[in-house]
Amino acid sequence: MDNIKKNFIYAILAQSVSLIVSCLTNLILPKVISPLEFSYWQLFIFYATYIPCLAFGLNDGVYLRYGGFRKVDLNYKSIKSQYIVGLGFQFFLALIVGVLVLFFERDEKIKFILFSVLIFFLAYTSHNFLGYIFQAINETNEYSKSIIIDYVFYAIIQVVLILTHTVTVYILIPFYIIAMLLSFIYLFYLIYPRLNKEKFDFYLGKKETTISMITGISLMISNICSLLVLGVGRQIVETKWGLLTFGKVSFSLTLINFALTFISQIGMVLFPALRRLDSKALNKQYTKLNITLFNFLPIMYILYLPAQYILKLWLPNYRTSIDYLSVILPICFFDGKMNLIGNTFFKVLRKQVTLLKINIATILISCFSGLVAAYMFNSLYFLIIGLVFAIGFRCVVSNLILSRIIGNNSMLIDILDVVLAVAFVTSTANFQWYISLIIISIIYSLRFVFSKRNNIIYQYKHFEVKK
């Protein structure tokens, strides 16, 4: 229990530092560079989000295979061999993609961004592999420390660049990669004494890497599909309305990552601990998390309303992006719930194939609604509404499936969450922010009172968990 508390403390600390860096990047950086330059930065982040798919599920497989293990139980010879074979394979793939970029991409700035993405991929996947090992053995605090190193270094660099008026994507991106390399070096330094004792075995590495890839490929595809739910919409925006509009929509989505990244860190801490629980204890934790999120996650709606007024004063060039945010915010709500409950429990239960099916269905909804909104109605607003619907659909369906597997009925909570989201979008579209604040505060208060008076925690209909 003490180790879990320590992991939570470091995870919260890491996300606090992340919040500061995110504020620098998303609230101050747009003040000192042009919207076009900031759009190029958003494009780099967009591509960097998807490039880890070139790992072909290796890191995800390692995470699933060793999640819940203790440090003394790990086969470090296997891990070392997998790491070297996997990195060699990823370098080969990056080289092939790099050659294709060299010959087929004509825009020099886009070419620079794509090459940078490939270099970042090698740094990220190296860090990610070791990070998953530390998370799997419940040493999440060490992983969080590496993230803190990454964020602190990059924050210092950004402050220096802003103060010296030398901010360009040509400088920002290389330092972003260097920050990731520093966090990798920290984890490598920690694990090196354990790996150094073992000899590299190519055939063992090839065998174990294949097993890890087969184990993790469905989770990796599921994670990529999860990203594509929003990524498809963003790509349609870039194709239909151009880079500047893409940057504005991406800016709105980036702002909600404040909360999403924090929530995903909690899920990261919970995973190895939940893997060690029996079905009855897992049922109890599932119920607690559902109720906790029901009571506290809606606060983000209330906090946003005065915040958006301040943001418009601070960033007048991004007023449109902030207006989009009022429609996009339910994505943060449902995606946050999905990250903490859906993704975590599907991985704990080794139901990653089910998660993959849900994500594929959600992508199809996102793609269809996005194409219809863009090319039939020529409406960016309808496209964003389609994204909100797709994310909400994924969260509700996932919770229904998990409820049946675990033995809890959470349908009432899901219905009330959807009602609140509809009320928020409707009120922000039709009223001033302070009127919307009153409306949402009243609805939130009624929800809270209802949950307490009706003992919603205990109104779950329990079923015998199927073995």
C-alpha cells in the first residue's frame, strides 16, 4: 500500500510539472509565434502521436506480459534481448520510412517535421519500453521521475527561447527530442546494473520479441484506433479546411489533454495493483472508480466556463479555438472516464481484443460523421459534434460490457453522464458563459444530491462474476 501511495504521489507530481509545461506550450507559446508556425508545431505533435505504431505492439506486449510481476521475478536476459532486437527492428523500419520521405515529400518544412518525428520515435520507443518495465513491476514512481526530467528540461528550454525571442519549430522540435532522450537515459541508468549482468541472446530475443508483439499487437492497434477516433476528424479538417483551421482545432484538443494526461497516469498506477486482485476485490474497485468519477469529473465543466472567458482575453487570436473547446469538452469527460476505467480494466482482464473491436466501431462512426459533416454539410461544428458522439458512444458501450463481465450495473450513471454532456453543449451554445455556469452548477448539485439520497453507490445490481 505504501508503494502505491508513493507511485500516486510521484504521478501527481509528474502531472503537476506537465501542467506547467502544457501552460507554457499552449497558453504562452501561441502569444510569441504566428498561428501558422504554431500549426506546424501541432502537426509535429499530431504525427508523433501515431508513429509508435512502428513498434508493432512490442512495448504493449511487455506491459501486458509482465504487469503485476515483482522485480525479482523478471527474466532480465529475456528483457535485454527483446530490447536490443526490438530497437534494431524499429531502427530498420524508421530507415525505410525516412527514405520514402526523402524521395516523395517536396515541402522542406514538412520534410523536416517528418524526419524529426522518426528520430523522436526511436527516442520515445526506447523510453517507453523501459518505462513499461518499471510500471509492470509497480515501480511507477521511477517512470514518473523520468517524465519529470523530460518536462523540467523542456520547460527551461521554452522559457529561455521565449525570453530571447528565438522560438521557431526548427529549435523547439530538436529540444523536444532531447528532453525525451534525457528521460530515457535516466531509466536506462536505473536498469543498467540488472541488464549488464545478462548476455544478449539474439535467438531468445527474436523468440520473446515475437511473443510480446503477438501479445501486444491488439492492444497497440486498439490504442492507435483510440487515437484515430479524434485523429480521423483532425485529418479531415486539415484536408478540407487547411493547416490553419487544423491548428485551431488541434489547439482546442490540446487544451483538454491537461486533464486526460493526468487521468491516464492514475490508470497507469492502478494497472499493476489491480492485476493482483481477485474478482470480488476487482468488482469493488470498479464500483468505487465509477462513483468517484461520477461525483468529481463533472467539475471540469464548471471550471471551464470562467476559464474560457479568461482564455479569450489572453489569446484573442484563438477565440475560435476556445469556442470549439466548449463543444469539445465532453470529449475530455468521456475520454477521461474511458482511460481510467475502460482501458485499465480491459487490460487487467486481458480483454484487449474486445477493446480493439469497440475502438474500430468508434473509428467508423467518427469517420462517417466527419465525412458527412465536411463534404455534405461543409460544417466544422457538426464534425466536432460527431467526434463528441463517437467518444461518448465508446465510453458508454465499454462500461456496459465491463459491467457484465465484472458483475455491476452502471447504466444509470452512464445515462446521467450523457444528459449532463448534452446540457453543457446546449447551454454553452445558447447562453452567455455565466448563465451556463449557473445552469451546469444546478444540474451538478442535483446529480450529487441524487447520488447521496438514493445511495447510488449501493444501488448497483450485483451479479455473480462468471469464471
